[in-house]
Amino acid sequence: MHIWVDADACPGEAKEVLYRTSKRLQIPITLVANQMMFVPKSPLVRFELVAAGANRADQRIVELLQNGDLVISADIPLAADAVAKGATVLDPRGNVLDAHSVGSRLATRNLLEDLRSSGIETGGPAPYSARNKQDFANQLDRILTRLLRQAARQK
């Protein structure tokens, strides 16, 4: 199992949770972004820089992930592609995107994008909060426990 992070938009607080979890559970993690960023020195933590451009990091994550991996991203189209390849997706606020939820989230996202392109202001997400960080950490532990059990059964 591997954790893939859409790192450009991932809050620093969520990344810190991921670094600690990776170390504690010995799960490799790769952050993919189109700009340089700090990552801790660890044999478990990797950073991959992709070329600038829309969706380059998303495309790279989908290209590399495997069935059973975990993707951290709030990007709904990336989530849909990752779920289609058998990954589980968790957004930095603790929301799980899976085969049951990603379709409706993608439809909502597309509707809001259409409204914005026609000039209607739809607002943005609320600032990242301590509650979001706690929800993310709790959901991350639940998902990893489930994925690790599944991986152990497959061996």
C-alpha cells in the first residue's frame, strides 16, 4: 500500500498528520506537486515535482497509483479517476470519496463550475480548521486500518 498526496493544495496541517502516520505505520508516502516544497527527510517520504500546468500532478498520481492505495486530495475529478483504478480517496477535511459518493460530488462540482463560468459567485471553502484536522486524522486512521487488514488478507 502507498499514500499519494495531491500536495499543491493540501494544507500543511494535514501533511504533518500524514508524515507522523507514515512513520508510525511504516507506510510509504509520495507528495506530488508542480512547485517545490519541504518534505521531511525519511526513507518513507518521497516528493515528485511535475511540470507546471493544470492537472499535471493529478495525472501523475493516477498514472502511478495501484489498486488498494490511498489518495489524499480534495480534487473531485482526480478522486473519480483514482476510485476508478481501485484507490480510496480522502480529502484533507476528513471526507471519504468512494464509488458510492464520488459520482454525486463530481456532478455537484460540475454544476458549481458552470455557475461560476456564467458569472454567479458560489463562494469557496471555509478556512481549514482544527476540527478539519482532527476529522482528517480520525478518518485517516480508520481507512488505513481497513486497508492494512485487506492487504494482510490478500497475502
